[in-house]
Amino acid sequence: MIDPAALPALHASHGGIWLREGGSTQAVAKGAAIARAAETPTLLLNAPLTGQRLGYPDLNGLDLLELWAFVHPARFLVPTPKGLAEALELKRPATEADIPQLLQSATAALLDTLGSPNWLEREGGWTSAQSLHRLRWPWAPLVAPRIARPAQAERWLFSRLPEWEEAQPRPAPRTVSLNDQAVLARLVHLTGSGAESRPGQRAYAAAAVESFRPRKHRDQPNMLLAEAGTGIGKTLGYLAPASLWASEAQGTVWISTYTKALQRQLDRESLRLFPDPAVAARRVVVRKGRENYLCLLNLEDALQGGFAGRAAILAQLVARWAAFSKDGDMIGGDLPGWLPTLFRRNGSTALTDRRGECIYAGCPHYRKCFIERSARASADADIVIANHALVMINAARGRETGQRPQRIIFDEGHHLFDAADSTFSVALSGHEAIELRRWVMGPEGNSRGRRRGLAARLSDLASYDEEGGEAIRAAADAARALPADEWLKRIVAGEPFGPLEELLAAVRGTVYARAADMGDADAGYGLETELTEPDGPLVEAAQEAALALDGLLRPLTRLAKRLEAVIEDAPDWLDGAARARIEGAIASLGWRRDLLAAWLALLARIGGPADADFVDWMTVDRIEGREFDIGIHRHWLDPTRPLAETVLKPAQGVLITSATLKGGGDWDNAESRSGASHLPHGAQQFEAHSPFDYADRAEVLIVTDIKRGDIAALSGAYGRLIEAAGGGTLGLFTAIRRLRAVHARIADRLARAGLPLYAQHVDPMDTGTLIDIFRDDPRASLLGTDALRDGVDVPGHSLRLVVMEGVPWSKPTVLHAARRLAGGGAAYDDRLIRARLAQAFGRLIRRAEDRGSFVILSAAMPSRLLSAFPAGTPIRRMTLDEAIIAVSAHSRAGLGDSMALGHQGVESGTLDLEQK
């Protein structure tokens, strides 16, 4: 067998390139490294990232992350040399030149695991290795000989997965009133008897009881708006009454979040409620949209030849993971976030149900489906951890009407407005329309894949029910009016085909004509214009498109009625599985019929009177001048109106909470953005201020000598500030272009100083992985956009400096302009900006012992916005040089605190640097 020490190992970073072979490590140039990697299989860690650092994105080799995914599927790993060393209990490299040797040692350790009797993930390994060998996986020659052939043939993945069982519907929750002292006792149990006393947390838990009392009024939940500053401990504060109510009432509490990071945190906190992981898995269920979960039918097709090349290797590794996954969640679950990125565009998205084509009980894997198992588990769970969009969709049009949330906690409640805005909006675009065509018609021409049209999904109905079969055929004929493959090329060439493409061509022409008047057409970014005073051709195109959509809606409506008739007058072949499949088809048809009805309402608006409740506009979506979609959009002017009607009013109790719930305004703002203002009796209010000593632990520095638009000066400021802090910096940008420009200018310089820099939209990794790397290395820094403004929880010394490139002004979109006009003009803008500043500042101090600086690189920061920061926080305007001195001093003080507390998160390298 091949000795791992005989394999060359390559490491490339912004600080240099090192190659180890023949027992020695040398620094090499890019050309030599690329040539060596092309000549012979070379050990790498994260091939796409290494290739990017070498300027050779097609770099391939023996990627240790792929080997890890085979040996330890569903096991967490920070994909860095440090993370790999710690996971395998190897010596951490002291310098980057030591990393190639670590790669060889890690390879040996992983390969040795394959022959160990203690290898926990052995099941299925031999069979998978043989399949990967046939696919010419680079690791296969090293892996396959080390796995002993089992005495008996290994079971196929789909026979190993457990089946879910049907259960009778859960009875309605009992009507109970929680005892305040019992709630506080539950809180003490969750926090632990030795925990410090938190009066704010106790008051919060007592206030949250209101959401769990019996409802008093029709169309009015017991509703509480609770703003709890960072450090109050609101998670355990609401888990105490929620878990007690679930236990006493025998009901389910839905906890809704906006970010996957908080979902993961809540899942971990559930072990406080149920220390036994097996019990916790039953009593606490994480729910997400269908598109997040592995589709077993898609995976089977991929394993049986539906994928080729690197994509087929990805499918095999995903199959390894599926056998050990907790819940089959591919997005933010226990599938390593870095795994799909290793395969670039060869894609994991094809392994999920992103087109809504699930055939439910018609699927051979229906009884083992991760999605169905999660849905059924949530029916009997005490706590369901979901997200805002899923809660709203489930309430509005979910299949599980009996499971509509009745007791809801909306954490990260400041995002409720945005989530409702997205959920209840309508977009008639090329991409949306072609997906509907594919859903109806299935594969056309020579297209491959598992896509199935209505005729294939309902073939038994078509043969049994003549009228239903005719409706299916009529729907397929009508769907031909929708955009087909290469629709955008035809429109750009001035050759649209069909009424929908004619409409999109008219929209594109109008947008470009009006954008040229505004001077935006040549900027390279997306274009938009109001849907007002349309010209004749656009009105005519809209009318023709409406006729075509109505022609599709009619047979779909007839088909839904025939399916309902089959359910009512069940034929002999309608067993339980077939019934479930038809019920699923009815729900799926309802979704598409609602979509078509919304599109028709939108088109009816063109050329007619405006509707004051909605904002309509047209777009040409572009990236760096390249068009990728065209559409018409409709949003509610106030999306909390449908939120109140579909989610809040039917509920029994609702708690909406956040550290920044008032959003830079007062309680009126919180009520208007949460939907409480549309309820007959409004909502109760609770507020608890953060217990942190911001006057001593934090500072806000406004740098006054960075000229707006000066990329060189902006880059220099970021580089010097990161050096002053010794890393541990989160840099926030409002434009991807500036983020990339700054990263390109400072990454090499910082790397040479031992300060690694990572960036969204630059490094080929998902955001969750970037945050994991940032959290794990106190000397690392991370640049990002809005997604990092309140999606990052990095307590301790790993985050000690937040830098914003400027004031986070709102983008001047059509939608924003309409809401600004309705919301009070400049005051509306100020509330939004103060909320963004508060959310960004909230990343800095996460624990009482944290310390850090918040820097804004803009002299244009208005004083009226400074109320966004906690009372008592020192705020100073100064030059960049003065800010660097202040950041350095604050960082050193924070490091001293960490040393005194004995934090394990502080790296020895950081200590050495500071002592020098």
C-alpha cells in the first residue's frame, strides 16, 4: 500500500506556497506548485481554496476534506490546518511551512482509521469505496485496500435507513395556566443551580408567561413584544415557560428564527431540557423548508447514473453522510457546509427538492423520507425549531393544516417584517415561469434528470379517470405558452416566442428605456422601474400573457377537482399510499393555482388603476452587466397585514422578541413592523436592557479622514486596523465590489504578518464555514456583507473589532421609496439605519467579559443616528491614526482579560505576538 509520507503535500495561502516531498519542505513559486500538482497526486486541504490562491481554479489533487467526508461523514470539522490537527489530535503546526507535513500526518491518521476496529462509520464503507474506485476518485487507490471486505454483503443505503411510522393525530392541547413560580423554578433548572443571578432574565421569563395563558379574544392571540438586550439570556428565558407549557398542556411550541446559526444554537440548548440526546431528538425537532433536505429519490437517480464525473463522486459522499445524518438537512445541518463547495458547480442542489416535484407516497423511499419524518416528528414534539418563512408558509398554505402553529415564539423578531415581505410577495419572472412549465410538462427534448411532469406523476389517475386525464393533457398544452429553454437568448436577440416571452421582452424594453433616462443602463447592475404609465405594447403583451395563464389555470383547477372526487369516491386501487400521493398532488396543485392567480392579479393591474396596498415594479436582473432574469414584482406596502391575518390572528399565543425589536424607534415602530398594530387589542410590551458595562468594555470610533470612494485609502484603513487589533476583526460592507477590492489589496500583506483574512464572495466557501473558521482562530479576520451583520455569534477574543465601511444607507429602490413615503420620509430611513447599526454593534459584546471596538470609516456619520448604540458607550470622532492607537490599546486590554480568565480560545501564537 502507498505510504502517505511518500506523497507530496502542498499548502498555499496569501502568505506563500510550500511543497513537501522527499522528506523536506520548501517554499516554491506558483508555477512550480501548479506544475507539480499536475504531474502527480498531491495532498491538499480544500482544493478550490488552494487553487484560488494559486490562480489556478481547476486544481485537483488528494483533498483531505474529501477523505474526511468519507471516513467521518456527519462529523463536524473546521476545514483549516488547525481544525484538522485538533480533530485528529495531532500537533498543531507552528508555522505555515509546517502545514504540508501535517497534511501527510493527517492522511496517515485517517487512513489508519479505516483499519481500526473502533471506526464508528464502518457500515457501508467497503461498498462505497468500491463505487468510488469505479468513478476514479483520487483517494480510492489508498482507501479501498485498507477496508476489509465484510463477511456478508453490506445493505444498500436505502434499506438501512429507518422508516417513520404513522401515528394517530395528537389531541388538541389542554387549557392550562402556568404558575409563575413553577416557570422560575424551570428557569433555575435550565440555567443550573450554580449560575449567576440574572434579574433581567427572571423578569423576562415571567413576562413571557403571558403568551401561554388561555386566549381571551377571538382573532387576538395573547401577544407580547419583548426587547431584551444582549446578555439578558432570552433563549433560556422563553424556553422555561415554553417547555413547561408543552409538558402540562401536551402541546407544541414553535420557535421561529431568521438565521440558521440561531437554529443550531437552539438545537444545542435543547440538551438542557432533555440531557439524553435520544429523548431530545424526539421532543425537540428542527424544521426547515423542503428544499433544505436530501431527496432520497434524487439521490438514488444520481447513484444509478444520473450524475457523471465529479458530481457522481459528490453523490457517493452524500450517500455516506445520509446513512449517519441526524435529520438529512443539507443546508445548515450536519452535512459539512464545505463539502458541496469542493465540487464547484457540480451540484448538491440537484439532490434536494427545489422544484416542488415531490411525488409523496408514489416515491419508493416515502416511508424513509427525511422530510416526511421531520414533519411527523414535529406533530408530537414539545418544541419545533423552525424559521420565519416556514411558519408563515405553513400557516398560509401548508399541507399540515392540523399542525398550524398555535403557540409561536418569533426570535430575531426584528426580521419579521422582511420575512413577511418575502413570503407574501409575487414575482412573475422568466425563471419562475420556466420552472412552472417544467413542473407541468416534465423533461422536453434531450434534457436529463429526474424531472417528472404531471402526466408521469399522475399516470394512474389519467388511466382511471378520463376527465382527469384530459385535464392533464390540456394543462401540458397550455404550459407551452410559458418560456422554454434559452428564453433569455431569444428575448435579447429580439425573437421572443409565445405570449409570456413577448411580455418579458416588453418589460425589458421598458426598463432599459427608462433606465437610460436615469443614467443607470450602463452601470452593469440590476435595473428597475415603477410599473406606472405603461406604453401600449406593454399593456397588449400583458393582456395576451394573462389569457395564456388563464388557459393554464383552468385545466389545473379541473384536475384538482377530479383529484378531490377520486379521494371522495375511492376506487379499488386507492390504498393508503396512493391516497397520500393524491393528497400531496392536491396540495401541490393548490400552490401552483395560487401562484397563477397572483400572476393574473398582477397583470390585471397593468394599464389599470393603482392599488394603494401594493407596490409594483419591473426589473432586469444583472450581475456585472450580464443579464440573468427579467420580471414583474408585487409586494405589499405593509406586509404585516397578511402576516397578521394568516399567522397571528389564528394563533393562541405569540411572543416576538429581539435585542433590537424597536428597530431604532419606539414601541409604535415595533408594533407596526410586527403586525401587532393590525390586531384588535394590540400587544403587551416588555423591555430589559443589556447588563453589560458598555462604558468600560466597548467604544465607538468614527474615523473622519477617509475620503468617500477612495478604495486605496479604505483598504489601507482596513489593513492597519486589523493589524492593530491583531486579527479578530469583522469587516462589514454594503457593496460586494468594494469588499473584493479591499480584500485583494490587503490579504497578502496581512498573511505575511500571520493574520489570515477570509471574505464572503471571494473565498469558495459557504458563509457558515467562513464563520466557523473565524470563530476558531482568534488571529483570523472576516469580511462580509449584510448576511454577517446579525448572523454571527462569536463570543470571546475571536471577535474584538467590528469595522463598517460607512453608514449603511438604504438602497434607493422602488419599494424602499414607496415605503419611505408612507412611513414618514427621513424618519423612516433613520429608523432603518439605527436598527442596522444596532445589529452590527451587537456582534461585538456577547458576554460580560468581552471587550472590543466598533469603527465606522465615514466622516458623514450623522449625530442623530448615534442613539443606535447602547447608552453609556463612549463615542468619539477621530483620525485614522488616532483610531489605530485606540484599537490597539483596547485589543491589548481584551487580551489581558482573556489571559486572566484562562480562555482556551486564545491561541499561543496570539500571546506570543502581543508579548513581542
